[in-house]
Amino acid sequence: MRRRYRGGTLLSKREFVDQPWLSGMLTLRPVEGRMQLGLWSSGPGDVAPPIGLLWRPEVVACALDTISFAGTEQVGGRWCYQVWYCEVHSLPGSLSLQLLQNAVNSNHDPS
């Protein structure tokens, strides 16, 4: 996963490409009535805190083995708009198409 924004500011192409990839397991779950997408380290015995938490996530782009999620992320006590760019290697074509169809049919109203 790579983030598209830092502190609410869009990263330049160079900043986006130069940042390291974060690897782990994506989990989607309801927390206190709101959806939360978390990126967790996925090694054996890992009990570390999440690498990232995206609140009220929505799929904004999906093609073959890449998915982008948008939502809000807390950074230094501030809530900032964030987009996560994720590569999910070996995603079956049928699942990729289903995710794309779900994104098209989603209500993207931010309220």
C-alpha cells in the first residue's frame, strides 16, 4: 500500500513513487457504527498495531490487480482525506470485475 496524501496534501508523483511499499493484510470491519479499513502486518505471531487505519472507506478505482480506497485517516491528531493505492497480486479476474462493478454502483456522497 502507498498513500496518495501526506497530512491532507496531495503528494507529487516523485514523492508518491519514492515512498516505500507497506505490506500486510487488509481488513474491513464495523467499529462503533462506522466502517474501518485497516492494514495489519501479516507475519507469523504479529500482534503489532495496525500500519494504517482508513475510516469510512470506499473503493474509488479498481483494475486487474490494483485497488484504490478513499476515506479519512488520523494523522497527528488531525483527520485528513486519504487515498490508499493497493496492489493485490494474483487477484482473480472475476473478483476484480465484481469490485469494479460495486464501485460503479456505490453512493460516493461524502455525507
